[in-house]
Amino acid sequence: MASAVLFDSPGPKTAARHRIYTVVAAVVLMLLVAWVLKRLNDAGQFAYELWEPFVTPNIMQAIGEAWLDTLSMAGLSVLGALVFGVVFGVAKLSDHRPVRWASWLVVEFFRAVPVIMLMIFAFYAVFNSMSIERGAYWSVVLALTVYNGAVLAEVFRAGINALPKGQAEAAYAIGMRKSQVMNIVLLPQAVKIMVPAIISQMVVALKDTSLILIVFGVGLTKILKQLPLSFNNLVPTTIVIALLYIVTNLVLTAIASYAQKKFVGEKEMLKVSMVGEADQNQSAATF
């Protein structure tokens, strides 16, 4: 077994101390949860009439449709962000200084502006001719597209730069143009490295769809705005909507973890193969 590089493996006393810390933390967490549940119960937040709407067919259907709207907003924004990220990530690596600096300006601007401000600006500047609900929907999509696209542009740039320089040099040596090197050689390899980061950004996009709640209600935030007005159940509604976000994010996180393990495994297999080929070449040269 390979030894740890950055720190020594814990000894028996340290391992026992870590187990004690884990038990104490778990007990404290359970006590905190019990205290919160008691406070909610004392406030009458577990009364049946407050939770009954969530088992009513019409409301369940409305929540399902709102959930699909939230997923579609996140999905469209991620697709747009991927295109935005590829274009500006590659542009930041351009040999032409004006293109490189213009891309840097766009990426840094959209990374710096808060997402909620982008949503409000998009609604009043671009989609104000639509209905409030549709305008809010597309404002969320546009704002999350440019923001997450700016983040992914840095991810793509870093992923391409992380590849060995020999990949590009070998492609240039056989006569490929720069566009061919980027599209055929570098990007396909870099995408494998970036898949976990891309899926993690999907989680961020999904959570950020809730920011429009500050101004408008669309998707799950529409339920969070409207349902408590009719049933006076703000806390139960918040808990249910939060659980829907948590479940969806856990699924996306599981996908990201699976993708990371899969691609790390392939990377390690590639390293082993390269080492084996090097050993064979060295043995042949020695012979």
C-alpha cells in the first residue's frame, strides 16, 4: 500500500480520538435536530392541516410541474453554459491578443456580477415584453447561462492547459492546423478531465434557480411564493421545496462522483499502460 505523501497515517491513539470526535459530533448533531423538531412542534408546524396540501392531487401535480420547470431551467442554462464556456475558454487561449483580451473581459465580467443582478437585468432589459412568468423563466436561463458559462470557460481553459504539451506538439508535427489540434486532439481529452467539474456546475445552476424568488416566482419558487398565501404553511412548504432541491442535488452529486471515479480509473489505467510501454522500450534498448 502506498504511504500518504502529505501526512502520516494516524496511529492507534489518533484513530481512537477521531472515532470519539465522530461520535461526539453525531450526538451533538442529533441533539440539534431534536431541538429544532421540538421547536417546530411547539409552534404547531406539524399540524395535519398544514401538511395536507402536499397530498392533495392538484397541488401535487402543480409541484411536479414546477419541479420540471426548475429542471428545464437548469438544463437549458447548463447547455448554454457549455457552449459559452467552450467558445470563450478556447478564445482565451487564442494567439490573437484582441480575441484573448476580449474573452478575458467577458469572462471576468460575468463571473464578478452577482447572479440575482443578472436575472433582474435580463428580465427588464431583454424579456420585459413577455408575461411575468415566462420572462422570469428565460431571465433565469440567460443569467445562469452567462454566469456558469464564465465559470466553465475557466474550467475548459484549465483542462486544456492541464494536458501534456506533447499532445499538441505531436499533432502539429503531422501537419494539423490549430483548429484541428484543438477540436480533434485537445478538447476530447480535456472533456474527460472536466466532466466532474461540469456536473458539479449543474448542481450550482440548479440551486441558483431559486434566486429569482427574491423578485418573481417561477418553478419551485412559484410554489414557495403562492402556497403559503392560501394555507399559511410557510415552514412546511419551505421544508418540502428544500427536500426536492436536496434530492435532485444528491442525484447529480452521485452522477458526478461516479463520473469522477470512472475517469480517474481510466487515467490510472493509462498511466500504467504508459509505464509498461516505457519499461518494454527500455528493456528492448538494453537488449
